Amino acid sequence: MNQSESSIPRSVTLIEACILAPTGITILVSSVLVLIVVGRTSKLHTIPGLLIACLSFADAITAVGDCLFSAVALIQTTQFIPDWACHIQLLVVNYIVPVQSGIIMISAIDRCGAIVFPLEYRTRPTAVNTLAVCLLMIVLSYNLPTYLAVIFLSVNQLYIVELSACVVDIQSMIVMQILPVVHYVLDFGFPAVIIVICYVLIGKRVRPAGNQQNRSLLEQIKICKMLFIITALYIASFLPMLCYLMLVYNFQLANENYMVYKAIRWLRYLNGLSDGIIFYSMSRSFQTGCRSLFRKEQKKLVTVTSTTV
């Protein structure tokens, strides 16, 4: 796969790469840390914990396949980028990102069940867990056709330096017009509708209860607040990108808008950076798991040091 000639000065691309690389590494490390803490903390072995782990795993893939890939592509001076590298970035954009919206949709459904139907949620854990896993499998599968269509229908792939992104050339104009609409409706529009409905039902359930809420419901509401903030940040970071891409597909905007694209794209990276901070600041179980993990590692380090001496 070829790389386009860049109209941007070499010094600018190097500065951008030097910013992208530590950003991607930070997202990757924080995401892996979240996965380790969730895996080692029994109190996080719940549906919200599973969904948090899935989001972190998606953030880790995004960090490697998009952020770090772009940094490496900007640093190198050759005009050739391997096809597999571009496939990874296309996988992130056309599969991982929509999967994240589906996971957030499942989290909204889970919180709706826990708060609107608390008795059924507590007394039927097997049914609730089975439903969550089935929904997760559906989310992982129904996003595949879009990604496979992009890969198999493209006749050429080009890495555009100005955009720090791979683009595909699909010769069929009908496919080019239909594919983005199907992609946005199924992968983003439908989850958005479900999320809005769930949080409206949650709001109607919480408001009348007021201060009469029991301790169990308060705990579920606290988890709901954390997931709602994650949802709001996800929407705030990805909605501008969706609007921009819709304008590109429908009005064929020129590549001179690459600065707008990159500015919007950084919102996605900031969203990946914020997830770990939100988990730690709003989940007591996650805080306990982090402290326990670092204490154990510190004890191991002290033990190794003492035996060495």
C-alpha cells in the first residue's frame, strides 16, 4: 500500500508523532491496568465490571491500531506502509469504535434493569448474566459486516499523511452512498436511541423515589452515574467525527480540511485517556483493586531486593 506525498513540513509531522506516541502508550498502559485490576478484583466480577473491561480492551486496540500506528507512519520516511498495518487501523475505525457504542448501549440496558426492575435484577442473576452475554455477542457480530464490506469491496488503500489515516477506494458509487448510511444507522443511531430510552426510564424511576431510596438502589445509581459520564464523554468525543465523516461522504470535502479532521480525532484519544481516570475516581471497588495490586507488587519488589542483598 502506498503513502501519499505530504504537503506538511517534516518538522510538523515529527512533532505530531512525538505527541501521538506517548499518548498511545499512556492509553495502552492505563487500559491494560484496568483489565488487570478488573480481573484480580472479585467485587468487579459483575456485568458493569465486564463491560468496563470490554471498553478498556477496545481502548487498548485503538491505542495500538490507530494512535501508535499513526505515530510510526509519520516518523518513517519511506513511501510504503504494509497492508496489514492499514487493515489494523481500518479495523479500529470500522469495527472497534462501533463495538464501543454497542458496549455502552448494553451498559445502559443493564443499569435500566438494575434500577427500574431491581427485584427481578437481584433475584434472577443467571437470566440477567445470560442476557448481557448474549447482547455482547450480538454487538460483536453485527458490526462485522461493515468492516468486511470495507475490506473486500475496496480496490485500493492509501495512507494520507495529512489525515494520518488510511482511506479505501470503493469504485461502486452505490456502495459508497449506502455503506456509510448503514454504518451510522446500525452502529451508532440504533444504540443511541436505546441509550436515550434507558436513561429516560432511569430518570423517571429515580426522581419519584427521592431520599427514600434504599442502600442497594443507591449503589446501583452510583454505578449508573459513572457509566452515564462515560456515555456522555463518548458521545461528545465521537459525534463531531461522525458529523464530519457524513459531510465528507455526502459533499466530498477536500483534504484541505485535514486540520479539522485531526482536531476532531484528538477528541477520541482524549476519551480513551479519560476512561481509566473515571473508573478510578468513581468506583470504590476499582480503587481498592488498584491499591491492592500496587501493594502486592511493592511487596514483591521489596522481597526480591532483600534476597538480592
